[in-house]
Amino acid sequence: MPQYRILFRQPAKEELARIRKFDQLRIRDAIAQYLATDPLRESRSRIKQIHAPHFSGYRLRIDAFRIFYTVRRRTVNVLRVMRKDAARRFLRRRRDKSEVGSRKSEVGSRKC
């Protein structure tokens, strides 16, 4: 199976650095195992596609951690690495921002 190139974005690097070394190794091993070979393959619990408006991309679950990433061509962009509770708040904030943005556009279109 072809390999994908893995790129860590700055927020993901910073978040990974704040995690215990033991967990960092588990996360890096899982990224190498799942994302380097077949990052688009969804499963019941490990890899899920997340649809807009929250976040258009994928989520990899590794125990209590969530890795958010996108795939473009043969490159996996790791955007965020966070604990489950922080991931829930992250997605909720993204959803709330998108709802506010859509309400503003509705209000703007009514001013005619």
C-alpha cells in the first residue's frame, strides 16, 4: 500500500509536546500505523470523517486522545492533537462559530 507523507501543523506540534512522553510515543506509533498507510479508511471507532460545519476532515481516536487531520493528495496534515474532553469543546466552539456566521449572513441578506 502506498505511503502518505505526514505533516504536523504548529498547533499539533505544540499540543503533542505538552503530553506525557509515554502518550506521545503511543500517538506517534498510531499515526504511523493508521495515517501513513490508509488515512481515509473509516472504522467504527478509530477513524471517523467529520463533516462541515464543525470541521471538514478526519478524527483518529487513540485511547483518551483525538487527532484531527486532513488529507490532500498523498499528504496527511495533522492539525490538532488533544484529549477527548478538549476535542469535544473544540468541535463545539467550531460549531458555534459557524452558526453565528450563518446567522450573520442571513441577517445581512435581509437588509435589502
